[in-house]
Amino acid sequence: MKKWIVLAIAISFLAFPVAALATMGTMGMKSKDVEGNFFGRIKVYPHYIGDVDFNSDNASDGTIIDESGTMSGFDQRNEVRFGWLGGGQDWTFKIVLEADLIPEQATVDRGPARGVGTSNGANFGVEKLKMTYNFGSFAIEAGWDDKFLDVQSGGNLYGDDHPFIGFYGKLSPQFSWEALYIAVNESIWAPVGTNDSDIGDWRVYTLKGIYKMENGFAISPFYAYSDNGNGTTTVCARVSYLGAEAYGKLGMFTPRLEFVYATGDTGKNAAGKDYDISAWAAYGSVEIAVSPRFVPFFGINYQSGDGDGTDGDIEAFNGITNISRYTPTFGLENAIIYRWVPNLGSILYANNFANLGTAGSGYGEGFNTGTGDGPGMIMYGLGFKGKVNKWSYKAQVMYFQLDDTGGLEDFYGRNIDESMGTEYDFWFRYQFNKHFSIGNCFAVFDPGDAVEDINGAGFDDTAVMDTVELIWAW
């Protein structure tokens, strides 16, 4: 009798999922006048990282920081995204959820990690969010999404995702515009007797226009005002950026140009000293479409440096968030320079060395770590890229030197050479279909004399990074 009871219970458990599926409904929009689409992307990037501290005598290969966090030696970065696009008459929405992690027990397995009694796991939450409503002559937008001022050229000023509210529209078929309020940082700072404070808040206000000529060439003037507190009671920076970029095809040539001027001042620091800001950046490149299989390109990028760290002026150019990593000509996701490399003083997404110098002395850059006595940067680059059937490739060389080492020499108390080094990148990808691709990025950074001058004797070895790129998308 017991056997029959056990058998009956087992059959009931087996039958339950089938019955549940038979009665389960289908997922759809509650409102019948709304359309939506589900999409996703998963990146699996195994990395090999060698001597990114530029010293082969050290036991460690050094570390870099990417979106997934600190990486060293051999690591695997995963980026997992799921999202929805949709809307109805006159309105739209976009929601993207993301986890960016180095997969290991402490970040993926929801059970406890070794020696830890609580559950662990990488955060998975809202990465992008955007809503719009079109009033006809203009539209309102809000959320947390990627916004750019100069990503089509050098990316020296701004490109990032932060909370925003804005308006956009067209004054004519050729001229469009966008105005944004961006909350780069919202700080709840609580000294004794204070529950909340504006100290540490970082607000950015932008206005951008795009005029597209009949031949497709575009001219885009822009303005940004950065009201920037760095999290202390005494230091802040208020900076106006005025500039423009131009880009587009002119026959077989695609020029990309940019100029940005920064002016403003800082509040008094702990020593009671404030600074006047006057700095600039410029970029120019040309791509030559010899054929789809072979497109050579060359260019130059300039960011001014500070020549005297002891005076009352800041001449080092710091953008709001340098977004060079994703610019069309020299941008490459898994190159070395576009990571946070401590011994280079580089910043994630950027192509400069804005962390070199006196910490807390400056303004701006993506993590508010740009220095006031920084050396600036000059980059000379060339390369070629193309597509052959399902293959895509890109090879490039970028030489970096410091614009002005005066402020840096005041900080370190010794002479600093201008040569920061040369990066060599080779990237290729095979697109099996629209949903899956395999690629590889091999990057080398050969340091110049400045790297050893800054970090000490022995920091003159070549850094190597090799990244396999496995991407699924739907």
C-alpha cells in the first residue's frame, strides 16, 4: 500500500509542471495601444594582462580598472544586458538592465563565497532608462541614458550616462537641437548638525545644435556649464565649455574636427587659495575610403597642460567625461589607453593622463579626479580599417606626449620627459550572423621616458593586453 501512495505522490509532482504550463497565459502589454520589443546582449571578454605596471621585475602584472572593476593577470569580464523598447502615440520608453562583472563565486553564485556566511552576487539593475513625450514642435525627455556632446569627433568634453531631464526638437529639416540638465553626482553629505547638503553635487547644463548640410556634412556647436563640487567643504569648480565639432563624408574623405575652450574658476581650497581656469582642447582626423576593405586614417588630438603648479592659474584641460573610447576613428573598447591604468594616470573611457599631478587640485573628468597641474596631452595617430565579407578589422598606432610638464615637475620635484609612449592596437571580428560574433583585440603600450620619470627606475617595460571578444545579441 505504501508503494502505491509513494507512486501517486511522485506522479502528482511530475504532473504539476505540465498542468501549470497548460494553464499558463502569455505575456503581453496591458494597454492595447502600446507596442514593445525585448532585446539583449551578452559580452564574454577573457583578458590576458601583462606588465600593465610597466615593471616586469614586480611579482604582479599590475592592475587596470574597467567597467567590471579591477583586473589583473588573466580575468574574464562579462557584460549582461536585457532591455525593452516601446511606446505609443507621441511617447516612447527604453529600459535596460545590466550586470557588469568578473564572474566568480562572489559575483555570480548566489550562495555564500568561501569563508563568508552571507549570500553574494553582482548587482543587476537599471543601466539605461529613457522616456520621451513629443508635443509636436518639441519633445521632453528624462531618465538615465547615454548623452553626448562631441562623440562624433574627439570626445574630449562629454559622453556618459547620468540622470537627466531635457528638451529637443527641430527648428528646420536641417537644424536640430537638445538642451539638458544632467545630475552627474548627487551627494548626501552629512557633517555634524547637517542632514543634507549640496556640497559634492555636480550639475551640468548643456545646449547642443546640429546643422546638417545637403551633402550630409554636419556642424554642431555646443555649450556646457559644469557646476562641480568635489565632496569637500571648500573646493568646487564652475566651468563654462564652449566649442563645436564638424564631421561627415566629403566624397571619399570623412573629416572629423573639434575645438573646446574651458573657462571658469575654483573655490578656495584648504589653504585658502582659488584658481582661474583657462584651457582648451582640439582634435582633427581624416578617414579615406579607398574601398570598404581598406580605409586608412590619421589624426591628432591636443589637450592643454599646466606649466606652473604654483601660480593661481589652471591651464590643464579637463573635460566633464572624456569619451574617446567610443569615438569613430581611434576609439577601440579593449585598447590599453582607454582603461584606468594607475601608472599612466589614465582614466576609464579617456585617452589622456589627467590623474597625474596633485589629487584634488583640479576639476572634472569622469570621476572628478582631473588635476589642476596636469600635463595635458598630444596624440598623433594613424591606422587603417575595413570590412571583408563577414570579417571586420582595425589596426592603429597612437603616439602620446605631454603638452607641458611644468606643473608636473613642481609636483614631483624632478624633471619629467615629454614622451609618454606608443600604443599599438590590432582588432578583428568575424560575424557569424547578426546574433553571434567572435573577435580579438591585441594591444601593446610601449612606455616613453616620462613613465619611468614619474614612477621610478625600472618602470620601462612594455605592457601587453589580449582580449577575446565573444558577443551574443538579439
